Amino acid sequence: MVEKSDVRVVRCGGSKINLRPPIISTDSRFVLCASGDSVKVYSTRTEEWLHSLQGHTNQVTGIALNPANHLQVYSCSADGTVKLWDFIDGILIKVQLVLFFLHAVDKSKICFQLVAVHLPKSAEQEVEAKELSAVSSRISPNPSCTAFGREGQYIAFARHLQLNVYFFRKQKTYSFSLKATDKKGAKNAFTCIACHPADDCIATGHEDGKIRLWRNFIHTKEYTYSTQHWHHNAVNTLCFTPEGTNLLSGGIESVLVQWQYGAGNRKEFLPRLGGSILHVSTSSDGQLFCTSHSDNKITVIESSFKVCGVIQGLVKDAVFTDLMIDPRSKALVLNGKPGHLQFYSLLRDKHLYNLDIVQQEYIYEAGLDQFEVVKAAFDIKGYWLATVEERGQKSSDLEFVLKLWAYDERTQSFVLNTTITAAHTDRIISMCFSSSEETTMLVTTAEDGQFKAWCQGADADTQQDQSFWSCDFVGSYHNLTPTNCSFSADSSLLAVSFQEVITIWSPDTWELLTTLCQPPGVVRDLCFGQLSCSKYLIATTTRNLLCCWNLLTCALEWSTSVEVSKLQPDPLSENVAAFSYQSKHTDLFVFKPNEPRPLFTHKNVCSEKIHRAVFVPREELLNNCDESSQWLNRSQLYFLTQNMVFHNFTCVSLVQLVIDDSIAVTPFYLLLGKHRQQQQKLNTPSHPAADKPQQPQGSVTITELLHTPAHVLPAASVLCSMFVSSLLISNTGVREMESSEQEMNSEKEEEHSEEEMEACDSQQELRAQGSVDEVTPKLSKAQERELKRVRKTDFSWMAGLIDSKP
Amino acid sequence: MASFKPTKVQFLPKLGEKVTEETLYWKNYKSPVQIKEFGAITKIDFSPLPPHNYAVTASTRIHIYGPHSQEPIRSFTRFRDTAYGGRFRGDGKLLVAGSEEGLIRLFDISGRVALRQFKGHSKAVHMTSFLSDGFRVVSGSDDLSCRVWDVPSAVELSSLTEHTDYIRALAPSKLNPDLFVTGSYDHTVKVFDMRSGSSVMTMQHGHPVECVLLYPSEALLVSTGGRYVKVWDLLKGGQELVSLKNHHKTVTCACLSSVGNKLLTGSLDRHVKVYNSSYKVVHNFDCDASILSMAIAPDDEALAVGMTNGVLSVRHRRHQKDKEMLTSRRRRGPSYQVFVKGKNFVPRQDDFLVSKPVKQYLRKYDKQLKSFEVSKALDTALQTWTRTSKPDVTVVVIIELNRRGTLKNALAGRNEESLTKILNFLLKHIFDPRFSRPLLMVGDIVLDLYQQVFHQSPVVERLLQRLMEVLGREAELQQELLQVLGILDTLFTSLTPRKEALAAPPVAQESQLQAA
């Protein structure tokens, strides 16, 4: 193996899945949604992420099912292409280069143009669409303000107070406009549009929550509309069911409303879906609805108004807390849904669960000041979690609650232990747990000029098992406002910074040991060195100074002038990462506190200021010898940019993999071994067939089979017969011959079908496979099974074959 | 779809009293049974044998009650004058009692007539007791003497006249038949040894001693007198261990619980106090009249208290069984006949169980909050029962309304009656530190909303006047408290010695770090 290391920034995880309305496939088995520069395919039943269609080089701005083939989907992207995909297997079928985009947004121009793109029919892979006809040059940037009418006869689009209907046949635009406001203070601006699939009716949503149903718009003068009003705020989305019997609407209230079409005010509600509704879509048979929410979530709803699936991405509303790592699950913890903390697995890029901190009903109302988790901290073992929730911007009506959560082994989650309503008289600025193993202690600093130490109360009178937290010590220093607090690695020292002064306290006796000061500039960040560098204290100030004190001598060891926006120590090594923001780009320095020389520098990490970063311990240690990447051996550095995308420093290794043919004989391999051989033959016909694997003892196979996790095993129906036959006493001879003959037969069939498939268009794959069955009706059951299995396999290699053809 | 989260009523701890295991233990007594006697009850004594009958000495009689009877099962009435200090022997078969005329009588429990009469005291005998061998009786009298009598022959064995005032307290040792402790109005407690025939230890209580008590180990001695309860360590030669001053009138009686030897004291101030092993008061029983005597049954099954007005109040222990019976009766669901369908259905192994969806039960105000009926929710929270017995619920609803930004809407448009309700609630609770913040906000909003129309209703106007007065007073009080706090702070800072913070620490710190 040849290895070459290189450290670079990788964008990882937490992509947005609620940008555009999700699509449900015709058979209701899949949900597709645009996510970053790829299209993600989820299963509606299991809510699992199946695969993603990757190939676009920029943000995917729209997806639509191919009306001609329900297994294909069009996607358009800001890179100027429309692509056609087979979403079940994830194969790219066609690429069309388009200069402008249908339903897409051209950001280079100030005004948004709506253009019709005629997609030329051709069998070629890459097609350049040249026939463009501008429909309108002024449309709203919001794609939900555009909708196709009945059977594609017209297209309706709205902008501000004007509704336009363009008839393709007549090539004419009718426009209708509303007044901006009327006497009752209504806000009439359009927010979304939906067209009835069978009737000449356009439904429009407005900023004040009204829904208008427009009829008779073929004539400019004699149009009519009716108004319905339930939403108290802007209607975000409207959608007719495929038969047109119902109209679905959603807004900030997070209530999905189903209006009966033509039945006046009769409606049904599905409240508390979580996050305001951004898009609603329905499956083509009308059995499933799909809503996407502002908290990066897709909800799958049955037509009986029952939620049957939730696909949750990383919630990316405002993040107030620091990025933290749950010491138990190694999951990333940050603000989730309003009033929740979310646990997110960075390894699998999967949302694990939400922990309800505030435990209050969330009111979906714009401009309402609600409790939000602003601070959180874990202790070193992950047994305690401290959270601060806050409400009220002004200090006069500030309300905040400090809560302490204990980990419950039985339920495997955090349980509320203590609620402290008036922990301080003013806002809590920072808090940290002591890092010692024996006694846990929490220190909070607040704007009221005090820092408080909280301990688990050992109340002699209450001889109960439960222990609650109570205040142990209140400290202050010259009435200055404390900003940061930090415990040393062994918890024998507590450092609290009071503006320009850093005070060092002994948590055992609460004695002020010493003060350190390096004016000018207020201390912004503070941390102790870890492991062998535990005698150092590092601080950054607002006046672009990074200082390191030696606590043994109480003297400044070194200091350098650098503007540091975030200082993050690695708990598993001596390294400290500093993000510095200078002249509009961020640089990263990694250094050890004992020497003022950086270990690693990475210029121009990104263009935004970075305030949140975290070291995530690795599952398994790397052993890179390269000096520049050694600091990533024990843990990885993740950071969050201001537009809420996770980035990761990874050590990219260019590894030339020597593909090894001698794969270990597992039961799985035994069972599917035959099929593998076939595939190999198909791929490389010249390659000599590998030897048949040795049949091991039945009992070993069984035990291995039983020890293999269920989810990697093939379906039980596939396994069963083979499993049973493996238990039988093998009768070699004639039967072996027979089976080999059968194999030969099936191979022939395979080759035959392959030729067929190459001949026909890839769209007709399925039919081609169907024809195989028709051609060979005499196949035995075993052969049929083989065939089925072949059919289920990935045909991505076909794409390769097609590509290679001139 | 997440379900509605009901508003959470926060448990806010009250300052002061703490709920501990011990308070729970002592709270677990039923309400007292009152039995009227003929005069002040001077002595109660439980029989050491089960079923633990108890002898009550009051006026000229001694009644013996069974553990649960309200009528005496036996009474000794052959006293010519007031009887004193009826006590059982260790086997519960004999009873000895003194009397006003100086005569000591010995009764058989099953008989009526006195078996023996000990004559010799010239004044009233307030205390009598058997020594632990059971063959001798010791008595303390107002004639300043303490005499020991032989039961079989009814003769006086010895007479001790060391006290200089009435002897009103007596406690024989259970471990040594020759030892007993006496307490007298001459402020002393003396330990007598019959073998030497004189006192071996004298302790100064400082007040007339009303009662003495020996711990089962007999290393500790309790004496009560005046407002003080004192505990003496006999093994250290009678050193005072602790002096308790929790009553504000004379402490007349004391006894020890059999579970954990907790000390109970009764006093003329009508309280029985229970101390824990570190002599802190953990519980308090209130009585109607001054307490003269008190006794607790073995296993703490019953606490009998005798009072000056002749009322005997007996508290029985509540058992877990009784509680369960009560709750099980209450929790019985619909009748069996109606809901018998499917009760005895046992699912088979491969049946797929579909559980019934659990219905979420919400309180009335939660239901109204769920449907955004804010005024109605506030009305519900302000109902008389909730308002008076659970003010925290009312306040929680107010806080919730404020969080939703609809408190003003909920308070608006009210008539005189409901406004009076709100103002009364404010008057009662605005100074409760748990509630004052949200209630002040309510007051502000009410003033804003109804400024124009206050003068139309004299009732509301009067309430507002009162609110203003009360608030003014409170503000003054707070200011004074702050001043006092300031004074105290300066005192404390001047008291604490100044430390040179910077001189010594680095060295200590070094060693710490090196250790790490």
C-alpha cells in the first residue's frame, strides 16, 4: 500500500433537505429531495437514506418526476444543467446543458426570468438545449410562486401583488393585480400558487394568511375570486391533491390544513408537526402527503392525516450553544428544534434524537419571544448535562433557568434532576464542569459580577437516594464581570477571567491563589493545556493577543499577536487549535502550549468568521508519521461556518488499494458465492473462473450465520433453501453435474440478456428483463431464483459499458 | 405528530421546614382520639407486656385502657385523695401508685383492692416506681425523703433524705436493681445507690426538675425542668452533654421512642417536640392544653398525651395497610359486569398486538390553552378552589399566558366581579417570593388596562387602595432590610482577617501541579 497524506477541509454533513419540495415516487416507496449538490433518495417506510444522485456541481434547484417514465426524475441545478436520473438504481441517464433553468433561479441577473425550455428528444447522453422561449422577465425568486395549470395548458406565476397567467397555446399573458392593503390592514402580496389539476382554478396564498381561489381567468375582465382565511400568518405553500378534491396549505403555524375543494369552509387540521411548513407535495395516487419543514425535516403523512414517517436532517436554525461532544455516544450536541438539544452522529451523518430541554408547548407564531437553550455543558463522563434556557432580549424582562440533567442508564437518556430558576441575577455568560472523576462541580459566570460553584447537595436531613444540586460558593473579584471560566486538567485549579484579569482559584478551599493580567484587551477565550502541558494557561484577548502563562512560575511564557476568534483545545492531546480571522478570511493554527511555534497552519480555511469548532475523538487511532497531519491522529476537528454547514479537517490518504481476490470465506460468501462467480465471468469473460470455495463443516457455517448481524444477511426466503441444503449430507456425483449444467444454462441466458440490454435503450431495461422471462419459460425454479437475484443487483457497471462505447 | 405538552406546575421549595424521613415518620400518626378524664392527668404508663395497655392516673382514679378502647377496661378508684404516679412492674402484673395523703398502694392488675399499702411518708407521694428486681418499690415524696419499700413484707427498707425540696421525678435503673435517679425542686438530679445507701452523683439542673429519664444504655440521663431539657453523660461523671431550649414554658415530661431512641418532650406550652439523635427538633405535635404527662407505646404504636384539662389524647400509628385499603377503594374502575368483554383474553404467541392509543388527559386550563382560549384558561385558573388551595397552579397559568404573549388579552374585558378576584389574589400572594415577579406584572397590566374605569367601581377602587398601601409598606421593609444587610456586610468584612493573597499561593500551587 502506498500512502500519501494531505490535510484539507472537507464539507461534511448537515446538508439542507428542505430547500425544495420533496417528491414521492409513483409507487410511494421513495421520497426524493434536493440536498446541496445532490438528490437524496429516502424510503418512505423505513425513513432510511438509501442513496443520493450525485453529479451536479452546484446547488440542485429543482426536481421533477419524468411524466413519461415514472422511474425517472429530472433535476436542475445552478450549474446550468438539467439531468435525468433513474432514481431507483441511482444511474445518470441524460445530461442536458441548458443556459437558463426551468423553475430555477438565475442569480447572476437582478431580475428573475421565467423561460420555457424545450427539451429536445434524442438518445444522446449530453444534449444542449437551445430552444428557449422567454415567458416572462419578471417573476418572483420564490419557486412556489409558479405553477403549471391543467394539463400544461397554462402557467401561473405571481410577483408581489400581480398574478400572471400565461397560456401556451395563445402565447399570451393575462395579469391580475390586487391592492397592496385595504381598510382592514390586509397584506395582499402573493406567497404561493397552486393550480387545480382538472378545473380552471388557481389557488393563491397571501402574506396575511388568506387563500384566494381564482376562477374564470381566461377573460381579463370577468375574473372572480373567493377568499378563505384560516392561517394567521403568511401561507407558505399550497398544493392540490391529484384528483383535485382537496387543497392542502401550510404556514408558519406548523398546521397542515386540508380544505375540501368546493365545499366552502370545511377543513381538517393536523397540528404540531414541528417547524413551520415550507412545502407540501402529494404522491401521484394521492395516498401520501409530504411536508418539509423549516427545521430541516420531511414528514410523510398518510391521506387519513396520520404521520407515518419523519426524515430528520441536522436542524440548522440558530445555534447558541457551543458544539459539544456527548462523551457517551460521541454524538455532536447542539441546538435542535426550538427548545431542544439535538444529538447528531457525525460519523453516519444522521440525526439521532432530540432532547426536550424547555418542556413547554412551542407556539408557532412569528415574533414571539420563547425560551431557547443558550448554554449547555457535559461533564467529563457524560453523566451530567447542564443547560441554560433563556427568554427575553432586554435585561429587564430576562428570564432564564439553569437545569441539570442526569443520565439514566435504564432509559438511556437524560432525566431532569434539578431546576434552578434564579441561579444568578443576570444573564449567565459561561459555564463549565470540573474535569475530575470523583466530584462533579459546575461553575457558572454571569453578568451580575459573580461566579457560582454548584455541587451535588449532600443534605444530611434528607436521607434520600436522589441528590440535588445546590450552590456551594459565590465568588467575585472587584465587582468586575466574569467572562470565561475553565478548570485545569486535574480540576485542582479554576481560572475565571474578569475582563482583563484572570483569577486562579483553588476549588477545594475557594481561595484566590493568584491573578494574571496582560493588558490591554479583555480576555475573550481561556483554556488550560492538556496532558503534559497542564501547567500552561492560554488566553486570547480582544486586542489580538494570544498569551500563554506558565502556572508554576506565574509568569508569561510567550505571547504573540494574532486575532483569534475561537480557541479550541483537543481533550485527547496537547494540541490547541486557534481560528484566526484576518482580512476577510479565516486561518487555522494548531500549536502546543509549550512552544510558540505552530505545528500546523492552514491558510484561508473559509471566508467567514468561525465561532464554533470541536475536536471529535476518532473511533480508531491513525498512525500518521507526517508531522503536518499528526495532530489529527487522535481526533478530528470539525467547525461550523456561519451559514451553518459543517466542515471537517480530514487527513486525506491516497491509498492505492490492492484488490484482493482471496476474500475470507464467510457464510454470506458461501451462499452468494455462485452468483459472484457469474458476475465475474460477465465482467471479465477472459478471466478464468475462480475455484469453488471449500465447503466448510455445516456446524461452523450455522454458527457463523447466526453470528452475522441480521441486517447484512440477504432475505430469509433466499437463504432458506440453501441453508437447508447445507445441512443435508452432500451427495456428490450426478447432482453436482446437474447443477453445473444448470449454471451453464443460466450463464448463457445471462449473456443473451446482456446483449439484448445493450441493444435497447436503457430506459427499456425493465422490459428487456421481463422479456427474458418470456423467452425462457422452461427454466427450473433454481434458475429462476438465480435470475431474480441477478435482476436485483446493481447495474451500474452497465453505465460504464455505455460510456465506453464510442 | 407531537402531542400537546401540558403546562408544568413547578415544585418550588418552601423555605424553612424540610421534609425528612423523620418528619414523615412522625407525621404518620392518625388524628388523635380524645378521652375525657375527671381531672388533670399526671401520669401515663404503658404496660411492658402486649397488648400494651396503659394506666392513666388522673384525679382520684387510675384507669387502664386497652390499646384501641376508648372505655377503661379496668379502673382503680379506692383512693381517698388524688392519686399520683401509677406505674407498672416490669412483668406488667402489678401496679404501684402514690397519693396525696402519703400512702403508697400496690395493686394486682386483675384485682380491685390494694394488695399492699406502704405507710411512712408524711406528705404527698408524687412518684413511685418498682426497682428492676421487681421486689422493691421506691417512692419520692414532698416530705423531701425518698424511701425504698420491700414488697413481700411491706416494710420500709431505707429512707434517703438528701434532697432539700419536693421530689417530683424518679427513674429506676433497668440494668442495676440498686440504682435509681431522682430529680427534685431543689434544682438537682441525684443518682442513688442502695448498696451504699447514699447518692453517688449529683447534677445541677439549674431549675426545678420535673422529670428524669434514663436512656436504655443508661449512659445518658435526661432531665427536664424550667424551659430546659438537659442531657447528662453518666459515664463521664455527670457531664452536661447538651442543653435544649425549644419550649417556651416548663417542660413537664419526656419519653423515649422505642425505634431509634428519639427523645420526645412535652411542655406546658402545649407542644410535644421530637428530637433526632443530634438533638434537633424534627417534628412537633400540637395539643389543645398544657401537657402534664406523656407516654409512647413500645414500637411507637401509640402516643398518649395527658393534659391539664383532663383530656387524654391518644394518637395511633397509621399503617401502610390502611392507606392501601383507602386508595384501592377509591381507584376501582367501572363495574366488572359492564367491562367483562375481552378481559380474560390471552394473546397467543404469534399474535400481533395493537395497543389502544393512550389518551392524553389534560387539565381544564390546559385544554383551554390548547385551543388558545386564553381568557377562559385564566378564569379556570382563578376558580376559588384553585386560587385558594393551589395558588402555584394559578401563577403557572399566568406565566404561561405571559410566555405566549397573551396575558394582556386574557386580562382585558373583565367585569367587576372577576377583577375583584384577581385583585384579591394579588393582595394575598404578591409578597410570596415565589410568585411576586409574575404577579407584579399582572398588577401592571391591570392598571394599564382599567385606568379609565376604576372610579366606576368602589369595590375595585378600595382594593387598589389597599394594594398600594401594602406595596408601599413592603418597599419600605425591603429598603430597611437592605440597609441591615449593608451594615452586616461591613461588619463581616472588618471581622475577617486580611490575607496576603499573592505571597504564599504559588508555592502550594506548584506542589499541586507537580502532584498532578
